[in-house]
Amino acid sequence: MSQITEIAPDFFKISTFVPEFNIQFNQFLVMDEEPLLYHTGMKGLFSTVKEVVAKLIDPTSIRWIGFSHFEADECGALKEWQRIAPNATAICSLVSKLVSVDDVVAERPARALDDGEVFITGKFRFKFLQTPHVPHAWDAGHLFEEHSGILLCSDLFHQNGDVEAVTNSDVVSRFKETLIEYQTGPFANYLPYTSKTEQMLNSLAALKPRVIAPMHGSTYVGDGEAALFGLAQVMKEVLAAPA
């Protein structure tokens, strides 16, 4: 079953726990003049997520569909959403649009956002932050809502398990546990660590987010700057350590 949680005024988290993989898949619905759905989920989750969205708004009214990068849980059901929402347009990086999205999953051409571009849905202002290979993939980016300080951060702060919807506890330690676990199995090197990783994470920290909303696990409410510095240190320790 999926759970709905309002993580901030008019920001709704839709969370579905998949026990076979011990992981939550989260989508975020922003209710505004031009409603935004962030993450579509995989094709197999489309019907489930659509039913939950319908409890909040008419799914056909969705105007924008955002995601960090080209991956099944990020945008796998994009075409299905665009077929029921006739005005829904994908928003992503230029690389994502040109390399994958328009050709593979989009019913209609995506709108590419430039690094630092501000995207307005009504009362909310989202800044697009281009972050290649953070969390992963060449086309990666993030959205930051400037008024409420919400960072939609994709696979950063990934926490395994059926955890609580929102927390103000330490999510960095949970992330470290998940990352170490992944490094011992088939998902090793899930997140890359490059010469640019720390710089990009520091840029995200400089935004001083008050809410961090990951794809997998609890939404964190608290000192987002400190959490991102902590995450950067964990990634360096676990991923950049000599073999």
C-alpha cells in the first residue's frame, strides 16, 4: 500500500514500500496553479501512484513532470502519465532531453532547463541545479524550491527499509549503512565518486535546505546544510577509499 504525507504546505509525498527489495519508492506531488509531479515511478507502479494522486487532485490536471535523471524509478512511467494528462510536459536537463528522454520515454518533447534556471509553478519557485553524476548519470540534476527550502534530491540520502515518512533524526548514518550494504552486493558502485562530487554537494549545501526529500527513505526536516556536508564525507569515506 502507498502512504500519503504532507511534508510541507502543498507538498505531498507518495511512498510505496516494495518488500522484495526492502526499499521505498517516493514521488512528490506539488499542488499549485500548475501541479508538478516529481518522479513518475516505474511503469509497474503507475496504476498505484495514479490512484493515490487521484485522492489529492485530478491526475489529468498535472502540468509538469520532473525527475533527476534517466532511470526507471525516476521517469519510467512518463509516457503513461502524459497520456492521461494532456498538458503534462517533462522538465529535465538538456542532456537528459537530447540523449534519452525524448526518444525513449516521452509522449511529447521535454522542456530542458539550464543550470540555475528558475522554474515557476504559481506560488512556488524551483531552481534547477545541474549535477552530472550526482547522484549518478551524466544527465543528473535537482530541483530546489526557494521559498520553502525543499531540496528534491533523488538518490542522495537513500535509506533502505520501511522507514517513517518524515524525520528530524540522523539520516546520514542511515545513508551510510545503505551505501556500505550496497557496496557488498550486485549494486556496488551505485553512486560514483568523482573529482567534482564534493564540489557539487557543497553547492547544494550552500542552498541551506530546510527539507531534504529523497527518492528512497524518510524526508528529513532540519539542518540540510550540515546533512549535505555529512553526506559528502560519507561518500568520500565509503566510495573514494583505497581498495
